[in-house]
Amino acid sequence: MRVTPLLGPGHLRRVWIDGVGPRQLGPSSSRVALIDESAQWLETSSVPCLLLTAEPGLVIGPALVAEAKRRMPRLQVAAVGAGKHFLPEDQPEAIAREVLAFVQRLA
């Protein structure tokens, strides 16, 4: 069964407006600082992280995955199948399986 909570372009737009968007992150200069600080934390953190990828993907390709793995020692990567940008729409069951497997490996 395919889950389709985002019924059209208006719903997708609300994700950006009401989710993590410019109003929540502040002016662009503070967004850059926030991204830089987050990246530095991820590179030095001992917290295990999970990166979900899809094929063909939209932003995260093989080179970026390799760089993330190089820079984040506790990173685990899992492919969830076909998808581009909004993976919860494309692969909800695969995402659930991979998150569950990740948590079980931590236990």
C-alpha cells in the first residue's frame, strides 16, 4: 500500500514553509553558521548516524556519500530503493525497515 499524505504541490510547499524554512533558521548568514556548526559537530561526534540514500537520488550521490563516510566516523549508510527527493513518500516501508535495523544494531 502506498502512503500519500502529500496530495499535491500545495502540501509540498507547506512542508517548506512550516517545516525547516527561512523563518525558522533566520537570515542567510546565520543559516550558514548553523550549517557549519552542525557539520563540525557531526565530524567529531561519537553519536551514531544513519544516512538513507535512494537511486537515482536528487542531492546525495556516490561522491557525497563517500565524503560523508570519510568525514563522519560513526556514519552508517543504507539504500532504500528508488526515489529522488521526498523519500518518505517514495519508500516509507524501506525507511522504516532501515531505521529499525539501525536502532537494533545500537541496542
